[in-house]
Amino acid sequence: MLFGRAGCRPRVHLVLGSGLGAVAKRLEDPVEVPFHELPGFPATSVEGHAGSFLIGRTAGVPVLVQAGRYHYYEGFGTDVVAAPVRVGRALGARTLVLTNAVGGIRRDLVPGSLMLVDDHINLMFRAPLAGPVAQGEARFPDMSRPYDAALLAAAESAALRAGTRLPRGTYGAVAGPNFETPAEVRALRTAGADVVGMSTVPEVTVARAGGQRVLAFSIVTNLAAGLGEGAVDHEGVIAYAEVAGGTLGALLEALVPALEGTGEK
């Protein structure tokens, strides 16, 4: 239905995290389909996650933009959390670009900064690929390089041209929805996590099982628990995500055409 209504086959699937809905406004000639209009797709329940697909063009490149995502902490199972990724793949997107809002653990990752994800630690204690093997997916996908090296290099080049600081780091994934305790943040730091969030890793795992290339960006919206003063709350997350989202949106707009020249596996 999406393909027929939009009249173009997306090459890139872009997933927008908390507070990043404004990035969708940069899409050229979008056709929007809310999740609830699709069979098996429930409505999203988290502020900052609109819950819709848009097909259009970014800098002339056909893209599928996903405004909002599903999370385990909403009570959804893997089939629902992974469904948008599988829809994007079925429509023809071979490259998945994810964004998310995170708490900063590494000292230089302060609220409002961006990070390029080059590895992750899954502490959600759920296996996104458990159960029957989905059509077109591997039973035991290789995760030695979950984030595509050529896409990482392209992102860094785009950031350099834009004068945007874009350090690399490791994403620590937890199930949520509560924010972490100071002790948990210390454990994450010891394990090697530079930021902590509640999404992304299930989507990356399912995408890699289906042979897609993956790139991910984090917006640091708060200091993780115990590293700053005051309480951590979702309102603050949304506020910082909206501010930094403009920078990330401009970066993504410049980056999408470059993804075409990196070569697909």
C-alpha cells in the first residue's frame, strides 16, 4: 500500500527516535500512513513518537521515514518491535539509518551532543530473533560489525563538511521504561557503554539478520543517573532532542545522497 501510494521505491529507511519528529518535516513531497492504518500495527504510546510512515525524497533520494518506533517497555513483543524494519526491507530499503535519544555516560557526551554508534551492548535480556526464522532472515547472523564501516565513514565525512562534532561510541541498551540507577550506570560504564538508551538494538539485530546495512546516531538528551544534578525526566529528554534534532536533521539531509555511493553488500 505504501509503495503504491507514494509511487517510489525507498532506498533508505530512516527511523526517528524521541523528539525527532521535526526531521520528517524536511521530507520532499511526503505521503504519510499512520501505523494504526496498517494491519497488525498498534498505535504508539510514548510522547515524541508519532507512529507513522512517510515516503518521499531527501535531496532527491527516495526514502522511507519512520516517525516513532515501538519499544519492549510498551508491552509489545518482538514481532511488533521488529515489524517496521521488516516493512522497510520489503519495500526495498537496503540501508537502515536509526536515531535515538540517550543518556550520556562518557564525560564528553553532554546534553545536546551527537554520537555515531559504532557498537552496542544488549542488556535488554531479550533475543529479537527468538522463535521461528522470519522469511529472508538468517538464523545466526554475524554481529561482529553490526554498523557498516562504509556508512560510518560517510557519516563522519558529512559531519566534517558541516562542521558538526560527531564522535563514535558504544550504545548500551536496557529495557526501561525506568531510567537507570547510579549503580547501573557505573556498571554500564565498566562494561564499555558510552551512552544508554531503550531502543535501537532490536532493530539493528533484525536488520542485520535480513542483510541490511545499518547506521545509527544518538542524541544525548541528559547525563545518565549519578553523573549530573537533579532528576532525569522524559520532558527534558524531549526538549534536548528537539534542539539537537535540527542539527541532526541537516546532517541526515546531507548524508543520504552520499549513502548511494558507498556500495551495497
